[in-house]
Amino acid sequence: MSEDTSMISPEELEFIRQRALRRFDSIVPTAGREGNEIASDIFKGRTLAIYTSGGDSQGMNSAVRSITRMAIYCGCKVYLIYEGYEGMIEGGEFIKEATWNTVSDIIQQGGTIIGSARSSEFRTREGRLKAATNLINRGIGRLVCIGGDGSLTGANTFRLEWTDLVQELVRTGRVTAALAKKIPYIQIVGLVGSIDNDFCGTDMTIGTDSALQRIISSIDAVVATAQSHQRAFVIEVMGRHCGYLALVAALASEADFCFIPEWPAPENWRDVLCDKLAQMRSEGQRLNIIIVAEGAIDRDGKPITAEDVKTAVKNKLKYDTRVTILGHVQRGGAPSAFDRLLGCRMGAEAVFALMEMTEESEPCVISIDGNVMVRVPLLKCVERTQMVQKAMADKDWTTAVMLRGRSFQRNLETYKLLTKMRTVEKDNLSEGHKFNVAVINVGAPAGGMNAAVRSYVRMALYHQCTVFGIEDSFEGLANGSFKQFKWSDVTNWAMYGGSFLGTQKSLPTAETMPKIAEQLKKFNIQALLLVGGFEAYHSTILLAESRDKYAEFCIPMCVIPCTISNNVPGTMVSLGSDTAINEICQMIDKIKQSATGTKRRVFIVETMGGYCGYLATVSALSSGADNAYIFEEPFTVQDLSDDVDVILSKMEVGAKRYLVVRNEWADKNLTTDFVQNLFNSEGKKQFTTRVNVLGHVQQGGSPTPFDRNMGTKLAARALEFLLIQLKENLTGENKVIAKSPHTATLLGLKGRKVVFTPVQDLKKDTDFEHRLPTEQWWLGLRPLLRVLARHRSTVESSAVLESVEEEQEDSHMF
């Protein structure tokens, strides 16, 4: 239920279960397992322990909360080991049994509430003997380790030695044979908590996205002051052995230069750097941003520090140059919505994985691939991570980048292209042709729109295309509002929300179709990218279906879904939705904080999304809310009345707060005001109800690094795809005639891959009346929301078993 720290009585818990059973009876099996569904108490009588080790990272608390509550829900006894391996060795008060309320109100907190420490004693056999003693005495044979590769390697060493350790403990009388017999082996499941994203086998580690948000927020602030004074700023970020933070921060912030360990600078890097900065200043740019990973080196392996870079710029160019070292601020602060959700999903999956293991099972790491949870063998991940370090020690930079994975390679390739000098190099796609391409924004504004346009423009120019921006959506297209872009026209676009091109919720009509065709012909547009929401998708269908009537529409077209609602078919995640969810979570955190120390209060938070409940569901899960009312899961007055009973029962045992998130069009009759009035009426003055309608603030703010990076890479991929189609559909008369459904596509994430899907094929998967996909993956998160909020429900184990070598096509998400 709520994130309040007061205890829940057995009577209240039984009431909650009975109420939830009535509401969700259609999806709850009577007992046990149906396919992948996990019913409550299925693992009753088993014990596990959780510990965090090594450096802390934002999102660890979300994982601790999820593991604890999912395990308790499944009937397990849960211990929290405080201070990592040190606490495991010390025992006593460092190993405590957890209750449901132990992990209340922690999801929004940074760091780890159970502490983390590096332990030199655990590296010794005597230290591991002490740790084994403490675990055996408490009947703990299953461990969830949240940490980096060092922590996970230590856990596996502990597992491999377990039999010998136990035998020695029994032989020396430190534990009894009876107790030792109960724990014949231990099993390990790992979650990678590290802001560096330096662990092979997962697209993202817990904490990386939050660290990127701290970095980008700092760079955005620096840009303002640097521009005022025409300064150059050298910003040092963390990453002693991995340049992911520096690379993605450079990509998202449009940095002029980036120094990372995997892509060392040449010996003459000072000259290369200064020549580039000088050329950019000559073109009117008032500032320069250079990002340096703390582990940056040159090709001889010599360190490159932020001070080295500053000295080089000042000595040669005489620029006013400052250094900003971000330091541990990157680890601090509240976790991002992405890390909270990642911790929830990984934590729940860790419980399933751990309980399904046998003595012969290999330890695994719960990872994310695209948008899918996967279980990857721990040892293979560690081996590959160590191979990266060896390749870098051997100065084999190409191998090091390859071992980092295709997503890292794609980030690096995109960064190189988008930050090249202005002289256009010979490309490998246009093959001498001079194509005219255009980009248009359609629908409501969303974070990442400008980043996508910037990337598309610069990639098109690099590939020797003439590129036009169409202003004010289809109204501007019909009126001929075209702007030819130069490279510098889109400088610094990625950091801003909204749409600099202008965007409207309009569709092509019978009246405007001839005008649209006329303008496309006038500017000889041969390919079109549409960045926007449901309207962009629907418009592309209308244009594609009118090709027989208008030859001007027989050109390759591609849609990049960009809407906070995430309601476009053909993709699991839309550009802009991450920014909106972060805005919502930040406001919910403040709302929850406002109730601290006040009288009993219920908050109803209304989100946008139209009929789509994505924002409501994911923000509720990421903020620790008690419930989420959405259109896709109908609710009744009786359900609302039952919720009042739950609220009252909680208030009676000391709870101070209850929080509900409601999608704006969840029900046309049971409106937010209706829910507030019903709660006030049925609450019998035991609590007060407050409504918070978040409104258009959800569409505002600076785009998150996630949306900037995804928009940048999707647009680059779309441009490449359109150029390939242009050449395939080029006639002998140098005209483009593209009529195939495969030349009007939507670029989206499906599972573990980014794919182009013909928009006409997606019609059958679309509810046009409610502007929704007929299938929505995130509805599978609803049971997890209920379980973590103390509702009885079922949760599906969605993880895929995978070898670390089974890398899929780059998802472009990260």
C-alpha cells in the first residue's frame, strides 16, 4: 500500500487481500504457477538476503525495496545485510530481518539505505569463514548482490568455496553439523549497480541514467554562463575505466570534444582540439564545451587530465577557459524515473531467478536488453568485462570498443559524425547523388523533438543531401513554409524542449492534400521524416494511401514516434515519454514530502496521456504510489468505495498518506473531481483529499539524456534507411518512385530490437477511436505495481535466458 513507515496489522492485511481478490479475481490463480505467473506464497519457507557492495548508485534503494517486497509476497523470509561484505562478516546487528515497512518511502532516495562498503577482509579465507558462519546461523542460502563486477566476482568465489568453508566450520566446531546440513550450497543472483555502465552483458546498469541526468543538468547550466562570457569549459566526469558517461553526455549536450579511454586521442591531440575550436568560433559560436572522462588517455597510454586540456586551449588560443570537476555530485540526488523502474523490474526478476535455482544452476545477472529483462551467466559477463580491460591494457582500442557492445559502438560512431569539422567528407551512402530530404514535426511537443531534428539535419548534410525543415506541421507544409538548413542552424538544439520547427495536432485533409503535393513538388522533396505522436503516424498512413492519386507522395517516408503519451503502435517507448515521467516523479516526490508531519491526507495526481495509461502506471510504479486509475483497466464506484475502506484501515494504524495517480481520461464519468468528492464523502472526515492536476508542465522542461540520446540515434538511423530506399527506388530518369508499403515506415523499439514497420501494417494493431495500440507491453507492469503496493495479484517472470555472446541488433535505446 502506501509508502508510510507505520506497521500494517494482520487484520488490515487480510482486509486488503480480500478486497484485492474481489477486484482482481479474474487474473489470480488459486495457487501455484500457471505458465510464468507467480502466485503469492509460492516460495513460502525459503530465506534470502540482500546486500549492496562497492560504490553506491542511485536506484539501489528501488531494487532493495522491490526484492524485499516481492520475496515477502512470495512467502520468503528476507534479511538485509548492512554495509556489504563487512556486515556479512560482522554479523549481529548488521544482518537484520526485513519487514514490508522496512523499505517504505525509500524509492525516491539516492544511495543505499543498507550501506555499502569495500571489504579487504572478505578477500581472505578467514573473512569468508566468518561470513559463512553468520549466514548458516540464520539459515541463509540465497543471496542477491547489488554491486559491480568486483562485488559479483567475490560473491561467486564465495559460492565456489562454500562446501570447503562449511566443512572447515563443522570440523572446528564453529557451526553444528545440523545447521550446516540445512545450507549445503548457496546461490547468487546479481544486479549491477554502477554509474559507469562498465559491465558487459547489460545495456544499462542501475544508476547510470541518474548520473547522466546530473551531468547533463550541470552542463546545461554551464552552457548559459559560458555563452554569456564566450568561455571554453572543460568538464571532468567519472569513468576511470569506461567512457560511457563522457561519451553519452557529449552526445546529449552537443559537446565540441570528448576524451574517453576507449577512443584515445592522437599524440597531436592539442593541435586537433584547438583547430576545431578555432573553426567553430570563426563560424560565430560563442562557447566551447569539452568533456573529459577521468580515465582519459592518449594513444601512448598517457593520462589526459582536465587541466591538461585547459592548458592546451589557453596556451594556443588564449581563450578564457575554466575547469569544472563534477565529482561525487554524479552519484548523488534522487534516482531518475528510469533507474527507479529498472530497480523495480530487476528486483522482482531477481527473486524469481533465485528461487528457481538448483544446486547445479550457474549464478546469473539480471540485465536489460532493449526493453526486455534477461538472465545472463555471471561468469561470462565478468570474463567479457575483464577482456575489455585487457584489450585497453594492450592498447587494442578497436577490440575494446567492440567488446563494449554494439550500443557503445553506435554511440561513438554517431558522436564522431555529428561533431565533424564542417568540411563534408566523401560519404558511403549518397554515392554521388544530391538528394533533397525534409523533416517535419507533427502533434504535441515532446522532449527530444529538437534533438532528433538536429541529428537528422547534420547526418543529411554529412551525406551530401540538401535538407529542409518544414515549419508548423502540415499547415506550414501546405503553405510552403520550408527552411533550408545549414550545419550551424541546429547548434545547441538538443538541450531544449518543445519544437523549434513548430508543431500542431493536424492531419492532412482532402482540402490540403493538393497543396501538400504541390509544395513537395516545388521543393523536389525526395524523402520525408515525420517526428511526432499519433498524428504523425496517422498522417503517414493517409499520405501512403493517397500515393495512387498524388505522385509526389511516392517518396520514402519514416515516422519517429515522439509523444509523452507513448500511445503509438509499433514501438514500446516513444521519444519524450521519459522526460514526462521524470517531471511527474519529481512533482510526486514533492507532493509526498509536503505531507510529512501533517494530518492524514490523500493525494490524487492527474496525469496527461489521453486514453493511454502509460504515464499514470509507470509514474505510479516509479514513485511508490498506492494505485493508478487508467482507461485500459476499467474501475467502478464500488472499487473507489473499496479504496476508501483501505485508506481508512491504514489511517487507523497510523498511516498519514495515500497517493493515487489518475490518467486524465481514465473514465468520462468517474472524473478526478468525482473521485475527490467520493473520497471526502465516504472518508467520514478521517482524512482530507487534495487534487493535483499536473497539466502541461509534463510537456515542458529540458529533455532527459535518455530522450536526447534516443532521438539523436533514431534520427541518424532513419536518415540512413531513407537514403538506402532512395537509391533503391531511383529510376533511370533520376526520379524517385516509392510505392511499396515498406517505404512508409515507423521506426520503433520492439522487444530487443529497433525495427522499421510499414505503417499500413500497423493499422490492424490500432484503436483509432481511442488513439491506442491494441496491445501495450506496459500493462504487464500493472501486477508488479499492485504487489509492491500490497495488493494481491500475479506477476509474470518475463526474463529471457541468454548467453552473453547472444547480442541482438543494437536497440539504439542507450
